[in-house]
Amino acid sequence: VWVIRIIVNILVFLVRCIYMQTKYHFPIKQYFLKVIVPVITVTILTIPFSLLVKNLIVGYWIRFIISCFFSIGFTLLIIYRLGLNSKEKSFVLETIRKRIR
């Protein structure tokens, strides 16, 4: 059931992109390169790490807290390093600097 749902969602997404391209001259190639590729890259790199951390730690609450902490930290690091362009990285750093002051 989940596989069929995922396939249908991907097909509907592609149809929407094609519709946007034909109706509004939406740049699909640029969208895929700037949005979809970074999202897939971050997802592929973070899921195995989160599962590894979860499986290495024994104890329910300890495992939950440690896996959440490391998963969030690793995901943020991967998003910053691979998911953001230089302009977005500058924006994030500037926002953090403003909040610290």
C-alpha cells in the first residue's frame, strides 16, 4: 500500500511540474537542480545515520533522547553543508549572529 502511494505521489508531482511548465513557463530543470537534488541528497545521507544511532544505543528513553539529539544535529549539519547555497548559508549565519547579540 505504501509503495503504491509513494509511486502515485511521485507521478502526481511530475504531472504538476509539467503543468506548471506549460502553463506558467516554470523552469523544471532549474527547480530539480536547486530544490529536489539537495533535498534527496540530505535525505539519503541523514536517514542511515539516524537509524545507525538509534540501533547502537540500548534503553528506551536514553536511546530516544540521544538519537533525537544526534539526528537533529547531523541533519542540520548536512543541510547547512550540502542543502544550502552560499547566499542561504550567509543568511543563516547572519540570523544566528543577530539572535546571539
